[in-house]
Amino acid sequence: MNGIAGKRIGKPQGIVLHNDAGSQAATVAFYKEWLKSHPPYLGFAHLYVANDGIFQAEDLSNMAWHTANALGNREYIGIEICQSLGNLNVFLDNERKACQLVVQLLKKYHLPITDKTIKLHCEFTATACPHRSLECHGGTIKGVRDYWIKLIKQYKQTSSDDKDKTGLDLNHDKKETTNTSNSNNHDNNSSSHIVRRVVGSAGVYQRKKPTTKASASYLLQPGQKFGFKGYVKGESISGNPYWLVGKNSGEFCWSGGFTDKSLTGLKQLQWINSNQRS
Ligand SMILES: [Zn+2]
């Protein structure tokens, strides 16, 4: 949104989670197009989380018009949990992904997990938002926040245990040069069989198994580069069944989520589903 709501002074105080009033069609692909013609003063968040990825609509150092409240807009990063009407599992999955994203944001700004840093939209203004989260988690602000905080603490635990598996952060604009030179070094090392891919604009989930049914360990951010040691055949998404296997993590990322969707340079690996052993 190019800073239309102005630059934030200092670091944000926390995160406000929203539920859009969107149908199952209100995906990241939809919001990307829709925001182009949507008058910004009618509201927009920094980040949109849906079942096809994450979309960052505004730089995190800028403010956004997402709470109908001056303090909320100025001091908080807004995350829209999309597809909040219809299929419950899709919504709950998006909500979990949003909580993983919160872990990264809190880490980036060195913020603790408290009732001051994790906010519901309805704490800032009279609104039904986050309507679906309220419906699912007890109908009260406390019920919803307790649920979110529980998830956020869980994901934080996993993310610090596996620190060196990703190298994720949201400062990709600043890191561009470093990444490029690193990748050149790696590319010259022909014995490693590591192929690098750049995450596409919607972001990519790193999952325990090559299927969207498996829980996501990380959200790889648009523009970040990651190394992969090969690919496997997994769940087919939009006709593409190939999933890349992380160099260090051994976990899976759907190949369609990268800027280069080809399997060039990658070798096929065998994936054994532990559920199928018996
Ligand atoms: Zn809202």
C-alpha cells in the first residue's frame, strides 16, 4: 500500500488479529487483486493469511488502517485471518498459520507474549471482528486470546528448537545482498546437489509431510532463498504434485510456491510415509 497511512515512529506495541468477512474465495490471490482497486481508507491490514499463502500488503514499518482506532492503527501490526465464512477447518488452519506468523513478528520486534501484545480487533472499536474466532473459542475476548497465546507459545517453542533450520525473518529487504552472495558461493559447490529457490509472493509453508494435511512448521517469506536437496511426489495442488525437500530440515515445501516452479537440478527422493508402515 506504499505507506499511504504513514510511517510508524518506533517499533510496534503488538499485533492485532482480524477475521475478514470473506468466503472461501477470499484467498491471498483474491486480496492481492482486490486491494488494487479497494479504497485504502476503507481499511487494510499489513498481512493476509489464507489457505493459498500469506500476502504482505504493507511494509511493517508503515502504519495501516486496520482497527478504526488511532492507537491501533499507529502502534499495531494488523493480520487478517481470511476465509472466515464457511469451511471451519480452512479457517482454523489459517488461524494457526497467523499465530505462527505472530511468533516471527514478536521475535523480530523483541516483544513478549502478553495481553498487551496480542490483541483482538474488537478491543479497539465496536466491531464483530474477529467474529469466527469468537464463535470458535468461547465467545469472549479472553477465550480467544488464551487460545491464540497457547498456540503462539507452542509455535515459539518449536521455532527456537529448530532455529538453524530456516533462517527466516521478515527483514528480507535488508537481507537481499547477503542472500545473493551466499547463494553464489553455494551454487559453485557442485558436489553438494543443493538447489536454491526463491519464495514466491504468496509465501510457502514448510510442512512435516508433502501434503497440506500435515501441520506447517514454518512460513517461508516472499523473496527469501532456501536450499533444497531434492523433491518428492506428494499431494497434488493445482495439478502440481511435487514438493521440495529442505536441505537441513528434510521437511517439505510445495514447489508451486517458488518463483522457479521447475524441478531443474533437483533429484527425486523417496518419501516414506510413517503412517503407512503397519
Ligand atoms: Zn478486524
